[in-house]
Amino acid sequence: MPPEAPAHIAVLTVSDRAARGEYADRGGPAAEAWLRRTLIPPVTITREIIPDGAKSVSDALRRLADKTGADLILVTGGTGPAPRDRTPEGVAAVIDFDLPGFGEAMRAASLAEVPTAILSRQGAGVRGRTLIVTLPGNPGAIATCLNAVFAAIPYCLDLIGAARVETDPAVCAAFRPPRTQA
């Protein structure tokens, strides 16, 4: 049996100013650094920056999920209440179903740190065999949110038929239920 291909994780930064080069993207590198500390290789991580807006987000997600075969897409930015923050709408346009527990857990963890966490609209959903998780753009908030939900992500990827990922248990103890004998 040939070895399974490494998981492909895409980190998508959503920001008008970063896409125009007006400031350096900090969210994408923070998400990638968190993944590299947490995941056991082999894994392929790619990063992209796109402008804000529902259409730019949905177009990028379709391409990353359907054409490049990303198993997991972490989207940073565009989850607040500002007029151009339309990441949740772009995600809603492409997912097969929503996983509301992700947003609930991320907001609860963030609320322990800042009262403005209630303004966040991050969440998660599935498109085919791709898990899409939306995160804030702030590097510290990204770590808070990933720490809150990542233990469930490897098993979620298993359930949807995506590539398997393994975590370093010293960083994040992924939960997979014990297999029962039939």
C-alpha cells in the first residue's frame, strides 16, 4: 500500500491592506508558526493573502478546497463587524455544513482575555473533504483560538475523509476516540 500523501494545510489571510502591500501580514505567519510548533511532519503548509470581501473569500476557498486539495484551510481576518469584514459570508457561500461548536469555543476562550471577543464571527464548516476554520487576524487571538479548538481538528479531518494529521502531544493533545472491536 503506498504511503498516504502529507496533509495540505492552507493559511488564507483576508485583508485589503495586506493584499495591497500597505502592511505586513502578521496573521498568516502566526497561524503557520502555530501549526509548525503543533503538527508532526510530514505536512505541507501554504499561505496566501487576498483582499476582504465575501466574493474574494468564496473564490479562494473554492480554489483551495477543490483545485489544490487542501485538507484544512485556516482563514485569518475579516471576522469582525467592520463593513468590509465579510469572511463569514464568503465561507457560508461554499460550505456544505456549519460546525457551530468551533465558533462557540473560540469566542469563549477569547472572552476570557478580552471583552470585545463577543464581536467576533469566527467559526468553521466543511466543504467536501476540507475543513475550513475562520480565525481573527490578531496573532495573539489566533493562538488563543487554535488552542481552544485544535484538539478536535485531527479527528474531524478523519471523519470527513481528509488526510491524517498528528499533533505533538506536548503542545496539543489531539483527541481521537478509542477504536472498538466489531
